[in-house]
Amino acid sequence: MKMWIRSTCILILISALLIGCQTKEATNPEKGKETPATVQSKKELTTDELIAKVEENKKAHTYQLTIKGALSLSGKEVHFEQSSQVEKTVNPKVTHQVGTSKSLGSSEKVESYEKDGWTYSYIEKKKSWMKTKSAKESTDPFSNMDHSIQSFKSMKEAVSSSHEGSQYKIVFDISKAKNRSTLEKELTSSFTQDTDPQMRAAFKGIKLKNYIVTFTFDDKTFAQTSLEGSLELTTSGKTKPTSVKAIVKQNQFAPFNGTITIPADIVKKAKTN
């Protein structure tokens, strides 16, 4: 279940560019005549410019992550939920996540570290840590936006932005992508990493049916303020297809002033998958 929940975190971007205008009227009291109305156009950032600004102003931060969804497998549906506190630093790039995962009426601890291309995940049932190679940004830009939002340019037609009030929004909509094969291949790989051959077979050929993620940023600091996304995948089986549906939210963003260090005993004892 941890692999399924981890995989459902693969969410990201879409929207539309809005250009705001302000109109002012001026009068000349000496002549008693109205001057022609003037229009002052406020230049909004393009999507590429906004992405560059987000990258440029990226700082260490923390946020609350919530994932809710359902897995349908062999005609049975399992609901799952995860709630975690996430901490991220920029230099060096390190992520620490700790929280709880609920499914099948039980709850277990979720904790992971990510650094230098490796992810260390705690497996509570085995009371041990597992070490796995992190997803490559070039093939899976959606596994973690903080790695490189520039990666979204690989599906540029599916990404757009808008300026609303004091916030910018970046939205990714898979339905607008011209070629989703690379992403689907990466997702299939993520879901078929399970050592159980029946699980690998169940997720073989899984396809993206729906994938929309909206990121919100402060229009002055370009710091992220929220994320909302939905994901739906399914196989082509006609009788009992495998499917995954999930809703992801990130909020309560705040600066993080600490450091993240992976404990030496975890690095030493973690089993490589």
C-alpha cells in the first residue's frame, strides 16, 4: 500500500494567462476639458517566465500533505488515506516526510528521506528501512515538483498559468498533452516495482485516464502556497480492471529554517530494492 500511496503523489499543473488592465480618467481644471482616457497595462508573467521565477526564488519550506483515494483490484476496492508533514531544503536538496497512512481499517507510520537520487522509506510492518532509486526528473517530472518545475516544459502544451488577485496559478492537464506515453511508461514502472508477480501483472498496461494538478504561488515572493490535484489510472481489463483514484492536497506552507540529516544508522542498515 505504501508503494501505491507513494505513486499517487505523482501530481502536477494547468491554467490560462490573464492580462490585467487598469483604466484612469484625468481632467485638466485649467482648460475644463477632459483628456482622453489612458490605459495602463500591467504586464503579467508568461508561463515560462513564471516557472523561471519560481525556480529562482525557491527556498527551504515545509507543508502539510494529504492524500485520499481508492484502489480497485480484482473486483475489490480499498480506500486509503495519508497525512504527512513534509520538510524540504534547497541546498543541499533533501526531503523528509513523516506521518500516518490508513487503509483496511489500520494505521501505520509513514516516514521517508530523499537525497542524492535515493529514497529511504520506513516499512513499519518489517520495522526496517528500504532504499530505492528516486524517479528521474527527465522521465517523471511529476513525482516531485520541487525537483525541477522546468521539467514541465517537456509537455508544454499541457501547462498554462494565470494571475488571480495576489496569486499566480500553474496548472497541468494531461488531457491537453500531445504525447503521454513517456509519463505512462514511468507510472507503469512505479506501480510494477512490487516484488509480488501478481501485483506486477495487475498493474501491467495501466493508463492515465485523468490527471490535473493546480499549484498556487504568491505573486510577490513566488513561494508556493498550495497544491490541489486529482489522478485516475486504469488498466484495459474488461471484467475486473485495476484502477487507482486519488486526490492530493498540499497546504500550510511555511519557511523551514532547519537542516535535514539522514541518520547514519538508516543509511547503513537500509536494504536496497
